[in-house]
Amino acid sequence: MEFFFDLLSVLVLLSSFVLVSNKKITAYIKTFQIQSALIALIAGIMGWSIAVNEDKYDILIICVIIIALKVIFIPHLLYKTYGNIEYRVEKDFFMNIPIIVLICCGLVVFSYFSVSNIGSLTGFHINHQVVNSLSVVLIGFFFMISRKKAIGQIIGYLVIENGIFVTAMFSTNGMPFIVDIGIFIDMITAVMIMGIMVTRINKKFESINIDKLSKLKG
Amino acid sequence: MDWLTPSSLLYWSIIIYLTAAIVAIFFYRHPHLCTLFAQSGCIFASALGAASALKMILFDQETLIITPFESTVPFISISMTLDALSAFFILILSILVCCVSLYSIGYLKHYYNKRNVSAFHALYIGFILSMIFVFTAGNAVFFFIAWEIMTVISYFLVVFESEDVNEKAGLIYIVMTHIGAAFLMIAFMIMFVYTKSFDIFGSSEAIPATAKSLMFVFFLIGFGVKAGVVPVHVWLPYAHPAAPSNVSALMSGIMIKTAIYGLIRFILCYLNVHNTWWGILILCIGIVSAILGVAYALMEHNIKRLLAFHSVENIGIILIGLGISFVAFSQGNGILGGLAISASLLHTFNHTLFKGGLFLGAGSIQYATHTKDIEKLGGLIKKMPVTAVMVLCFSLAISAIVPFNGFVSEWLTYQSLFSIIIPGQTGINIISILAAAALAMSGALAAACFVKLFGISFLGKARSECALNAAEVPASMNTGMGILALFCLVIGLFPVFFLKVVDKVVFSISGTTVIGELQGGFLIAWYPINVSGNAITPSAIFIASAVIILATAALIRLVGGKVSERKYGTWDCGFRELTPRMQYTATGFSKPLRIVLRILYKPGRMLETEKGDSSYFPLSKKYRVWTEPVFEKYVYDPFLTAVKRFSLRIKLSVQTGSTHAYLVYIFAAVLVLMLYNRLA
């Protein structure tokens, strides 16, 4: 079981590396979809084992919700938002891709360093799954910083959320059901609002480059 | 009888204050009734408060603890503690409130139907109550809350007349006092860190010496801003003229004294004075305030600004006494410490009486003439004789002339200054000699200033229409001032009774009594110093001078025979008639001192001439003279400019409006927190 989780957490981390090295917006959405599917798989395996051992089904339900929301609904919504915006070729990132990837490697090392003294959560050794998922949070954050266009920020936000979810899953075997549901509802609202905002920004500035927002400053 | 204990009297006085405030709010449609109810409530309540305080000081020496409200939230409980020191300040507060409320019944008439008078009453009573709470607070949290309420309410009272100037005055006031409050808060936090308690009456033994010195400095800055000592006095000359006169009487009379209370309570009672330099620092600040306050007052022609600068001067004199007592206590000289602090407390009391009275007098002048500029007054002694006599009394009192109270406390301050001079102790000797010289100089300048104030505004001919049409103010206003003037005279003539009151207070804080040292009968107060016994008897001097005047008059009558009165115009040098413009002006009167002290004022002058056909007949001439506000120009303005520039730079560089920059800040914060978590 632990072997599967180790493998899956590494895959989730890898997917976030793939995300930061993408150049096209459609590719961001697709990578996010894959990452969400991997997380759904983690939740599925964990939920299955708990359902078999302890006769509790809430993580399985959450797995279904993840598939419905993060794998199908939100990517669909993002594709639609993207479709509303005319296609324009613009350089989307501040630094070039290799440097971004190198910085992300640094972030992984940093999160390893910072978590290394709280390994006692699951035993004496360092919990690599937590390290990996925490790195996903930081990489998601860094992705938000490195992308200029608003869709990049939405994806970054969703990746942070994914990272936090997986961290919670690995460190405590799932949060209380009601908390998870609350987070999902928050997330849907946030993504919908941000989708609307992107369309508005596009109308106003004829670009979804959020640098233009600094014109709003008083 | 149970209900006559100090605590129940105080309790009832607070209840009556509150009732008066509520009644005032309910009668907001009837300004007359509302004023009558609220102010008579205040008079009654203040009488109870004074009775409670006197009873506390004269009979019960035990500290009383009243806790009307205990909450489950830690450290937030209203605990009121009444000891002799609090009682003394409540006594002077109550006497002043009694007179000011009497005065307000008449004074507030010119606000009817112009401003919301009932709101004024509610604020006024709230202001008084907050000061009572400041004086009785038993823990630092409650003290701080009461202190802030006092500041905020007085801000609203300052801007009550809401004109543009007042709003600027209010802004300066509230910014300055909040800077002071921040320092107080830091000091209270240091206190809590070491003693784990906010109890003001607790022990400070757990605090190390360095932290005590730090606390002393913070207390000094925090209370100094409220007291208005140089160089943090800048709010006083703005706030006092802006406020209605009865409020400025309260503010100058008692609110700035809350700082004196704080200094005595926290530094002398709580921290105990260990270092000589504390006292010397206070002494130096006192000297500078006394000199500069009166020096700037001389150049002012706005009657209330002038009085505000005199508050700075008198706070300086109080601080000189306090400084000597701190020095003496740190050297273990209890008797001298007791003497100096009695001088300081007595001067606090006296200043409350005469400065409150002077502000009320300024209010009467403004009520009758609608101006605060003394260059526009003149000849008021004929129009408002009662007010004139009382302003003269207060002017004599503040200039420390013999039969009035200012003399007694300044004399005691001098005696303590002389007594601290011990052969072979160079530093303090030099400072105390300088302090005595400074005190003498400030006394002389104050006398000059009040000659100017009284002479220009009450004597001579009216300089403007408004002074010409002035009429005597309502009787209630004159009664209020009259009581204060009577107190000034009584304390001046029979100081020993009041010294006894002060002495009991001093005994409760320092355990020394000086009244025994001030031997003599009911009229005589003398303090033995090493060289020779210095003694003074104000009433004897008064009687002697009265006898001399009467004798001279009789002699003139006897030698000169019957004098026939002849009414005739003054010789006018060949002009057709004398006009008010030929009189000495306030600017002219203060000119010699402006030249002597030009290093302080940096005066400038300009003559603008509009040329006519011939240079001998100009169309108009304008003469302008000004002095520079040194502290504002060379200390505050550069500082404010620097702060503004820094803030603007921050706004341009940190708050750029770029979403990415904001994201980077959050990201950096997260990383730093993670690092901190790892390393801590």
C-alpha cells in the first residue's frame, strides 16, 4: 500500500513539474486534469482500503466528487472560458522554462528541509509523501507567480488546492468529510468567479495579461 | 453613617454625573432645560466628589478598593482604587468642575440653536468621568482605557465649534497624544513582562534596573506629551484656543494635570526613584518648559494661545518641583523630597485654580466681544468691571504676586531649590542655581506678559467696534469665576490649611511629613535651611502693604489738604483728538523683549508701502511683524517631510498594483514561515 502511495505522490509531483514547463494554455488545463486524476486515484485507493477495513465510505465519496469536479467539470469550465477569449500569441512567463524548473527543484529541496524535523507524524522516518505534496503546494504558488495570464493564476490556485488536499490525505488519512465538502464548494465558487473575472479583464484590456491590472491602482 | 464613607460618596457622585448626562441627552430639544439640568447635576456631583476626596484625605488614610465590575476576560476588570493621591486630584478636579459648570450655565447660551448643546453636555460629563477614572484606576489596563477615552472625548470637545482651523487643531492634538499613548502602552507591557501583573499598586521589585530606566523614559515621553512639556508642547497652542472656553479651562486646568498624576503615581509610587538622573532630567525639562513657555506666550496676541503657552510654563514649574523631589528621594533625603513634592502638588492645585479662571475670563471676553485678539480689545474695564477685577486677581496669582496663591507654591519651590544645594556636590548645585534663575526669569516674564494682557485688553480705549459694544456677562459666569478667585485669595492668605491637605497626601506617598518642619502658627510658614531660617507670612505682607497704602493715602490727605477734582481732556500734543490708534499696542509692548530674546523668536518684519503722487504721501502702508515657531520649523516640519517622503516611496515601490508583486510577498512570507518552523 505504502509503495503505491509513494509512487503516486511522486507522480503528482512530476505532473506539477510538467505543468510549470508547459507553454500553451490548453496544455496547462490538460496537465491539471491528469494531476486531478492521479489524486482521485490516491483517494480511491485510500478510500477502498478504509472501506474494506473500517467500513467507512466518506473518502470513496470524495474520490467520486474529485472525478466529477476536478477531472470533468472545472477543466470543461476553463476550456470554455479560454474559448471566449480570442487567441493571441503572447509570451506568458517572466523567466525561461529551464530556470523555472530549476527553481522548482530548489523548492522541493526546501520543503524537504523544512519538513525534515516533523517526520514523527507517521513514525521515525521522514514522510516522503508529505514532502512531495508540500512541494506541489509551493510549485503551484510559484506557477502563479511565473505566469502572466489570468488562466495561469487560476490553474496555480487549483494546484495549490490539490497539494493541500494530498498533504492532508497523506498526513492524517483524510480530513473530516464536512471540511472536504466545504473546501470543494469554496473552490467551485472561486473558479467560477475567476472565470467571470477573466472574461471581464479580457473585455476591458483586450488581453488577459494581469500586468494590466496595475492600471487600476489609484 | 455608612453612606458618608468616601467610597459611597464617590459612587453617588459618579451616578449623578451619569444621570445628568442621560437627562441632557433626553432634553435635546430644550437647550435651556438641558443646560440647567446637566450643569446643576455636575455641580452637585462635584460637591459630592470634593466631599469624598476631602474626607479621604483628612480622616481615612486607608487605601480603598472599589471594584464595581469584574469580568471573566483576563485583565479586563474595572477596579477603582482611592488613596490620598487620587483623592487629592479628584479634589482639585471637583473644585474646578463645580466652578466651570456654574460658569457654563451662562456661557453656553451663545451655542443655543447653533450647535447640539445636549451632545456637548454628554461629552463634557463623559470627559469629567473619564478623568475620575484615570485618577482612580487600579490596574494599568483600566488606566489606559480611561486615558484613551479622555483623549478621544477631549478631541470631540476641541472640534465642537467645527471650523477648519479647529479640525487642524484637533488633528494635531489627537496625533500627538496618541504618540504619547503608544509610549505608555510600551511601558505597561514592560511592566507586565516582568511582574506578570498590571496592578498599579503592586510591587515593582521584579523589574531589573535597566528596564526601570527604560520604563521611566517611556513614561516621561508618554505623560510629557499630555502635559505639554517642551519640545512636545506643539498641540497645546492649537487645541486650547480651538476648544470652547469652559472646555479649555478643564483641559488646561485639570486634563494636563493627569500627566502629573501619572508621573507621581507610576514613577514615584510604582517604580520608586533609584537614579539621580531621573530627577535631573525632569528638572531640566521643567526649566526649559518654564522659560520657553513664557517666552512664546509673550509674543502671542491671541488671548487663549497666550494662556496655552502659560500652561507650558506652569507645567514646567510643577516639573521643577517634581524633579527636585525625585533627586532628593533618590539621595535618601526624605524631608526635602517631601517639601519639593508638596510645592509641586500645591502648584498643581494653584495652577488649576488660576489657569481655569483665566480661561473662563478669556471665555467671558470672547462671549462679550466675539474676538480672541487682544489687539482688538481695550477699555473693557469700564464695560465689564466684575470680569476685569477677577481677571486681575488671576493675573496676579499667575504672576506670583503676594496675597495670591501662585506666590506660595513658587516660594516653596524656591526654598526646595535652595535647600538641595549642598557644598561639594557640583552638578546638582549648578543645575539648581540655574533652575532658581530660570524660575525667577519666567516669573518676571509672566508678570510682563500679564501686564500686557490686562493693560491692552482692559485699559485704555476700545480698539474696535466689538470692544466698544461689549457688555457685562451673565451673573452665573461671574459667580463661577468669583469662586475660583476667592480660592486663589484664600490660599494666598492662609496657605497652611491647604499645605496640611497636601502634606497628608505627601505622607501617604513618601512617608514623610513636612508640616512639622514648616513651623509657625496658622499664618506663618517657614522652612529651616542650614544657613538661616527663611520665613514668610503672606497675610502679614498683605496687612503691611494695606496699612502702608492706607497710611500713605491718609498722609497725602493730611499734608495736601482737600483735593478738588477737575475733569479735563488729556493734553493731546496739538492733535485735534486722541484716537484708539494712538494707544500702545500689544506688539509694541512686547517689542523690547522681542529684541532681547531674538535668538529664540527669529523675528522678521516687513513694511509694504503703496506709493502715491509724492513719496511723502503714500497711499497706504502695511507693517507686518512675525516670529518663527522654532520647534515646528526646525524639528517637526523636517520630520514630517521625511515621513511623507518615506511613505510615498513605500507606496510607489511596495504597493505597485502588480498582482505578481503581491503574490511574491505572500510566497516569501510562506517560505520564511516554513524556514522559521524548521529552525525554531
